[in-house]
Amino acid sequence: MTEERAGGVPIPALLRAARGAYGAAIRRRLALAGYEDLPRNGPYVLGGVANQGVPVSQLVRELGVTKQAAGQLIDTLVVRGYLERRPDAGDRRRINLELTARGVAAAAEVRAGVEEIDDRLAGMLTAPELEGLRAGLIALTTIREEAEEQARSR
């Protein structure tokens, strides 16, 4: 979408269209590396665990899917060799999910896809524009989190 065409487009439409840039780059890298069997939302989970150290349970909650869908996603990632279940050493009732070597390698491709788009974006925007974009996205995230908190407290 050119800047001229985007002038009157609502922000939600721009966000939806822009999100696809990352998804396409990630899917392309995963396919080239032989990870075509990674389920939808799998790249988010693997990338979050590997690159930000976020627990799988938190990432699944952030996806906003049902418990059944979350369980299916985790099961698929385990069966396809991206995650493995391990007993928690401190609490035998708990099971930890950890990346396998395959999961680490796929997560590296996810990260490379993100960096590819980040680099292109940095080449198209000035540093202040890029910081403004980040600030705007953080503000939108804060608004969403506040709305979710209000909904939970009702």
C-alpha cells in the first residue's frame, strides 16, 4: 500500500495489512528451512520461548485461544518435535515444556524473518518515525490490556 493510498485508511485496517509483512517473511523462511509443518500460531510460541524466554503457558494465553485450541497447539508442537514435555524437578505434578533442537532451529528462522522485516522497515523510516511507530503500538497494547482488565473485574 502506498503512502498516498494509506492516507484515509483507518488504523485498524493498516495494522491488519502491516501484520502480514512479518507473517509472510516468517512463513517463507520456515518453508525454505523445511519447517512447513509448523501449525498456525506455532511460530509465535517458538519465537517467544526462544527469543524472549517467555513461558509457553503465557504465550498461549496471549494468543487468546480456547483451552482446547491451546492444548491442541501444544500437542501438535510436541508430536512434530518442536517442544518436549519434561517433569518439573521441583514439583512432580507439573510438566515443563521445552524447545527441542528442532524447535530452537525453527525459532531461529522465525527470528531471522522478524529481523528481515525490521531491517527493511528501518531503511524506510527515520529513527524518530520508527520510535513513533513503536510508541503508538505500545499505547495500543496498553489500551487493550486495560480493556481486558476491566472485563475481568466485572
